[in-house]
Amino acid sequence: MAPAGNSVLWVDDEADLLESHRLFLTDKGYRVQMARNAADALELLRQHAYDILLLDEQMPGMRGIAMVREARELSPSMPIVMVTKSEEDSTLREALGQDVTDYLVKPVTPRQVLAILTRILEGPRIRSQALARRFVERFRDLEAVRLRDLDWRGWTEHYAEIVQWDVDLAGAGEAGLHASLSALYPAMHRDFAAFMSEGYPRWIHALDGDRPPLSVDVVGEFLLPLLADRRAAVLIVVDCLRLDQWKVLEPIVAQAFDIDTAHYFSLLPTATPYARNALFSGLFPAEIAERFPAWWGERDDESLNQHERDLLVEQLRALRGETPVRYRKLTSAADSDDLERHLASALAADGVSAFVFNFVDMLTHSRSESAILYEVARDETAFRQLTEQWFRRSALWSVLREAARRGLPVLLTSDHGSIHCNTPATVFAKKDATASLRFKMGEDLRPERPEQAVVFTDATQLRLPPMAPRVHTVLATGDCFFVYPTKLREYQQRYRGAFLHGGISPEEVILPLALLTPRR
């Protein structure tokens, strides 16, 4: 039964022959108003609002196609279904060109009309109700998962499912159910931090053991097979792209590619100098500092990522011999404009074309400094929507379309994610401590509450470059961000609600690896 009040305007010069259709739809709960010509129908549209318009294409006087344009002026968002006797492709194309919602070819049965009305007018509500039922049925199982018993595969599957529910429930406007899902996050964050603090040091010191793919494995395990099948491949790293953000981009990318999504775990700390250099080099930070000391010195964090192309060249040389590498890093609108102008030469016909897109990361940082951006991207749902809007008009989407046109496979991934931080965590530190909000390195660092951080007392535990004695690495857990006791109020006001990275959370660690194969 249709919701009370669903109104239909049906325009057809043979309205008398459609009386049985009208009665059938009325019995199903629809209010159907008939009109015999376009002029009468337009007058009705001026006087009343209708939920949908059924429009005969061939009528005396004004044709249905012509009426579409005038009906759109009166009611821009009203769905319009064209009903016609013509099966000509030209008629279909002309109707679709006028932005009709759907198309029916006469003769039509009452059931056919009911089906199309139900799909257009009630489809979103029906899908939302079905989603809600599925979630309610699944929620008890999600609550019952013993997170401490999960291995890395279990964590990957669990987090990926949580993310999908998050995206689906938010998209369907199911605020109550989304709140129920959000209640699972604190336990997930707590147990994931415990899992990583015990498992991560073991994985990175026993690489032949059972472990997840890590940043150091991305090129060797996922990019290299593409080069084995083809002369050329594309590597795209979107700085700070979370798994949930990839989920909303995936349907857009699927217009041009078949997609196979895997996952990998970022290195710790989940910050660009460590995670992205490890991805391009296939080496842990300590190994980079030892083998290429000129590329890793006592400098600010940003400068540590100046040699990504060089590191990728060296890794590919070690894995498969000399391989041409074309590399671009985009950090500004000017960089994107330049790439769009030179798109034809941006993708190499041989070797690897590598791109780093920094927009999501820049948006993450800028949001904390801009009241306007903070309001636009207030929470994870809004942040996803903003990322999607950027992507649709971005140089990244242009690169992907060009790769699809040329038949080039693409590996699209991220170097680390971010987490929406709302809990200040006091840390006691000396003046030499690093300034990062989710991880700190310094002498005798100590969090006020141990459950808000994981402390590594030796750089070798994380395979970081050697540090002075008594220098600790402290990683924030859950949605915490570090504050100093002397600047507590200032940091709370400035960074509460910020999206940050560098610590330990599924949002920062578990990342998408999307293998994109161009559709024929």
C-alpha cells in the first residue's frame, strides 16, 4: 500500500481507456488525477503539487516531450515518466535527453505502472527499511564479537564491516541506528590498541610470520604483479584517505573500472614521514636512515618526504631491475591545473606513473584552523561528503579516466588514515618532545592515563632510526589527542573535534588497496 497522499498526475488523450488503471492505483493508495492534454495538465500543475507525472508522448497539440520542459519549470524536482507507443530508439533518446526519470512503452498494465510508481516514490523508504532490518538483525552479533580474540584478518573483516554499516546508515539517514553503531567504537578502539601494541612489534621483526600486509609490502605485493602483466601501471597514493572515504568514492570509480579492494596496515607512527616513505621504499624508517642517510636526516618532518621518487626507483630496481618512473606530487590547485593541462603526457607508456594527491590531508589539517571548514566537515559523514564532492571535480578523477581510456591498470591506496579526536590526553614531557598531537617522541614521556596511549621505550621496537637513551615514542589511542598540562585549555579549544593521525586506531591503520582494472 502506498503512503497516504502520494499523488499522481496522468496525462493521456485516451484517459477513458485508462480508467481501470486509475481504479487499480487508487485501490493501492494513490490519488490519481487524469488530464487529456498538455494545456490542462500544465494548469493543474500551476494549481497543485503532485508527487509524480505520467506523461503520454504523442498527444494532439503539445507533444509530451515539449511539455516536459514546461513541467520542469513549474516543478523542477518532480519525477516524470514518459509513456509512449513508440519503440524507436530516437524517441527514447529524446525523452532521456529531457531528463525524464523513466520510460514506459504502451500498452502498459496496471501492475507495470504500480511497479514504476513504487520504485520511484517508495524505493528509498523501502531500501531504508530493509537496511534497518538487516542492521538490527546483525547488530547483536556485532556486539557479541570478542574483539580480543581476533587476529589481523578478523580485525580487517570486522572493521571493514563496521565501516560499511557506518556509510550505509548515515547515507540512509538512520540517525538512531547510526548512534547504536557508534556505541561500538570505544570498545573497538580500546581493544585494537591492545592488539597492535602486542602484535605490531612481533610482525615487523618476524616478516616471514603470519602478519598483515604492511606499508613496506604495497609495491612488492600489489604493484609488481601489474607490471608483470603489462608494460605500464599507475600507482596513486591519496594522502590520509580513510577506508570510509574510499567507500563513497568506489561507486564513482566503478563507472570506469572493475574494482578489487584489499586492505593493508600502515606502519607506526601513522604519519606521512614514516608510513609513506615506507610505502615508496619498501623499507622501515631505520633501514631508510641507514641505507640513504642523505635522504633521512635531522630535519623537520615535511622534508623527510622529498625523496619519494628516488625511493620508489630504488625499490623497483631491487625488485625487478631498472624501471622507468614518472612521479608527480600534487599539493595545490596550481599543481592540479598543471596536471589537467598536461594529462596526455602524465601517464607513461612504460614503467610506473606514480601520483601523490595531498588534498584530503591538507583538508584534514586546514579544518582545525578554519571555522568555515570545521562547519562544513563537522563529522565523519560530512567529511566523506566533502571528499566525494572534491573527487568528482578533481585532477585525480581525470587521471583515473585517462588511465581507463588507455587500458592501464591502477593501484590506488593511502599512506595512513585519520581519526576524529574529541578526548584530550595529558602527557608529561620535556621541551625536546615532538609537537605532533597523536604521537610524540621525547625523553621520559609519560601519559597521565596509561589507557590513553601506548608507550614504546626503544626505537627498535618500531624499527625507527636510533634515538638517544631514554627517548620514548608515545602513540595516542582511541579518539585522544595529546595536550600539555601548561597549555591544557588552549589545546582543548583548538583541537577538540579535529581529524588527526599518527596514533593507533583502525581508522588510521587499516587502509584500502584498490586494484582498478579498466572496463572494456
